Amino acid sequence: MTYRNTLIERSRQFESEHDEPAVLDYLQLRNRQCLYAWQMKRAEYALASVRQGSHTGNAAERPPV
């Protein structure tokens, strides 16, 4: 078997194992978008609270001058 034929056979095997995903209907698409937006807001809130905690923590750790 030549190298070209080997590549063709491997690509056929890959295509047969990895079918195209089903097309999402409108509601599924909107649901995924809403979940993604919620996750991003949650991550931003967590990051902001960590930053805010580090600012107040640094001020509390400083010795009085």
C-alpha cells in the first residue's frame, strides 16, 4: 500500500468515526448562548471578588506607619 493510499484510508476511517454534528435548532442555539453568557458573567464576578478581596487583604496586612 502506498503512502497516499494509507492517508486516504485513514481519512475515511476518521470521517466514519467523527460524523458531522447535528444542526442545532433555534432554541438549542439560544440555550447554549444563554448558558455561555451566564458562565462568563459568573467567571467575571468571581474574578472581581478575588481582585477586591486581594485589595482589602493587602491593606489589612500592611503595618501602620
